[in-house]
Amino acid sequence: MTINGVLTNNTASIVSKVWSFCHTLRDDGVGYGDYLEQLTYLIFLKMADEYSKPPYNRDVGIPAEYNWQSLRRQRGAELEVHYVKLLLELGKKPGMLGQIFTKAQNKIQDPAKLYRLIDMINDTDWVLLGSDVKGDIYEGLLEKNAEDTKSGAGQYFTPRALIKAMVACVRPEPGKTIGDPACGTGGFFLAAYDFLVEKYQLDRAQKAFLKHNTFAGNEIVSSTRRLCLMNMFLHNIGEMEGESPVSSNDSLVADDGRRFDYVLANPPFGKKSSMNFTNEEGEQEREDLTYNRQDFWATTSNKQLNFVQHIHTILKSDGKAAVVVPDNVLFEGGAGETVRQKLLETTDLHTILRLPTGIFYAQGVKANVLFFDNHPASKDPWTKEVWYYDYRTNVHHTLKKKPLRFEDLADFIACYQPTNRHKRQETWDAVGNVDGRWRKFSYADIITRDKTSLDIFWLKDQSLADLDNLPEPDELAEEIVENLEAGLASFREIVALL
């Protein structure tokens, strides 16, 4: 998208066209998500057409009657009919092609506007665009889609600054595998890809492994999986005619046997695992899902605890994980206590980053990042001490006016010591007390806490003691809204249980 930080004229014009047409369609009630899906279908078809010609001469499995040129030949009502038929037929194909078009629907009801969109995409040689250009265009649309609160897409979009910081701490290496059991639109895969390309001089074999064998994940929502696959493909991960690196299976149902060197994940928010079904009276009901798996330490319908257990299972014996979890994983009793005890025993749970509110598109979320390294079985607990970085107390972020930036987590990354965790030092206040944001607690400290709670704070909330340090009124208002919505979400969970 840029050359030495400067937007090229050609790229700028493409971006401008893509965005301006999105605004045109929004006047017809077509949201970012619907627009993004249509772009996905059409850009995929256009790139397939480009690949079918010299010098590539590739066959990606699209029948001639449903290829890009077949769309270009149609007008008016015939175009709409043909497009609907094309989407249906391509959704039946195997591999990446079928996954892109699974359950695909035409959301642009005006054939004239559909033709204009096809014409706009036809004007660009997409294969010749750099993967950074295509990727930046697509990531920008994904973020806009996440901001559209009505679409609900924000729950699948993790702040890219947080993802980049997590990857910077884990420091993935070439030739290793990376998994995400709830990969959303693929943010962790892309950040890891960028890290590997930027930090290492990859040889030909390493580049091939990065493109074809490094990443694998699950995403059960077909529309989100489609966006993830296209996002990865536009960033040069995977092949158009290859198998999909993202499975449609519910990753929690069973252990599929895959093991990863790294797992980076932000499992979906929401405490309960559940599914919708229709009862005998034809009414929709929800049923809590309890996954009975022999590899799990505890049986529970708590989705977050199940993901933590699943991630432990799919790690190699020397694998490393970084996973975003809500606060309840740190303090909930019953199965939660069992999971925390086992995690401390069987892995080295060495770091917890406490996140502020106001950084997720799902409102009112209080979350943390757990960093843990897996190890072979041992009679002694692998966790010796847990380091905490409190980036929540006295920290105020909002999605629009003060969004989380990568630079905001620079101090955490420096404290983390990614290249050598054993050089860590606690941070001290001006009078020599261990009162900074970075502290450690021993295994003995934690295991004796009620319910083995990992929910630890030590900093004082300045806003309670000093009225001069109150945040700006709009920040304060947003924080109040988030706290109220978090409380409402908790009450809804209680009502659902009654």
C-alpha cells in the first residue's frame, strides 16, 4: 500500500474506489459486512481469471460457465439470476473454493450497482498488486465492519495492536506451526506472518512452509470463516486451488489430533457454550453444551474454560500459548478452580497481562492475556512464579477517541523480555516499593489463595482518591456505559440459569 511510507497513486486510487463504492451501497442499506462478502466473492473470481491466463495458466476448479468472464457477459436481471446461480454452484466445490462460497448469497439487489461493482473490480489486476496492498485494503474493510455495532462483527475482531503485542512477546520462529481454535477473521495468523517475514531472512523452504504449512485454525461461523480465508489468501497465505487451512468444525467437540508449536487465540466472548434447536412445538430453544472429553481436566459448559483446556491439549509438549480470556476464568470456582490448578501444575503459566476496558468492540469486556508454556508430565508444578502486568488500573481507552495503539503496550513488551524471560525485574515506585505495574507472585502465593484465584490487583485507583485525575467527561461516560453493560450481561447470565 505504501512505498517508503508514501501511498502510491495507483494504490490510493484503488483504495478510494473500493471505499467510495461501499458508501454508495450503504445508501441502499448494504452494510460493510454484506459489501465485504460481495467483494470477497468477486475479487476471488477476478484473481482466478487472472491466474488462468499466461504466465500462470492455473486451473483453480471454477467451471467456465461460472467464471469471471461469464459474469462480465451479463446485464440487468440476467446478471442477478446468473450471479445467484454462480454462488450456489461454487459453494458445492471442494477445498478453499467451496469454503469461500459456502452459504454465499447475493446482497446487492440492484443489478446496475452489481454490474458497476464487477466493472470496478475488473479494472484492477489484483494478482499484480502486492500482498501488503490487497491485505491493507481488506483489513481496513474488516475493521470498518467491526465498528458497525449493528452487524455484531466486532466479536470476531481482536484489536490489532493487542494481537501484534502478543506476537511480539511469543516471537514465533520459522518452520513451526501456529494454531487458533477460534480464528475469527485471522488477525493472529496475519500478525504472526508479518513478524516472521520482517524478523527473519527466510530461505525458499521456509517461505514455502510459511505459505502452506504454518497456519491452521477453526471458525464455525461460515461468513466469518470466508472473511478469514480471503484475508489470509490476500496476504499470500495458502493457495486458491488448495485445501482450506481453516476448518468449519467446532474445535471444542473433539481432539482432532493436531498439535501446534504455538497457539494464539481470542476465543469468542460469552460464558456459556450453547446451541439452538427447535423443540416439538416448533419453538427455538437454547441448550447448554457440556463437552465430555477425556483430555479435559473438568467438565463444564463454561466456553472459556473449555477453550483453555482445549488449547492445552493441542499444544506440543514444548508448545507456547497466548490466549485472551475474560476475568471469570481467573476467579470462578468449581471447574474454574480445577482448570487453574492444573494449568499451574502442567504448564509454566508465567505471565498475565491485565487489559483495560474500552479496547474491544464487544462492550463491557474485562479481559486478560494468559501466556503459558507447555511441558512434559512432571511430579512437581511447572509454574514457579506468575508475572503480572496491570494495564487496567488508571488506564482509560475508548474505541474512537483514544483507541489502543501498539505503542501503548511497549512498556509491557519491554518488561516481558521476549528474548530472555529470565532477565525480568519488578518495577518500583519512587520510594522503593514494589508498586509499579509489573510484579511477580510465587506459586506458593497463588495456590493458597481462595479458589486458587488469579484475579490479583495491587495498584490504587487514582480516580477514587484524586478528583484532579479524573478522565475526560466523554471517556468517563463511555466507561460508565461499559460497566453498566457488563453488569447487564452478568444479570442476563443469571436470569438464563433461573
